Amino acid sequence: METIDGVAIFPIVSLIIFFLFFLLVLVHVFSTDKRNYEHAGNLPLDEEDKTIKKAMP
């Protein structure tokens, strides 16, 4: 692999892409309103309640 011209650039490019993606996810997590996460976290519980109510006669 060392005989291929320019092969040393691939690890650097991969690291830059990973780092940028990580930063974008981090910015998204901290900039999103906490209520969105609370709502998403309660969705499975809400669906369970609706299913139980439908199953009861």
C-alpha cells in the first residue's frame, strides 16, 4: 500500500470527516431543546398505555 501515490492522505481525510461529524452531532445535541428529547423518551411509554387501553374491554 505504501507504493501507491497519495495513500497517506486517506487516514487524514478519514480523521477529518470523523471529527467534523462528531462536532456536528455534538452541536446538534446541545442546541436541540430538551423537551424534544423528553417527548421522544416518553413515546414508548405512551404507545404502551394506548395498547393496554385498547386491549381492555
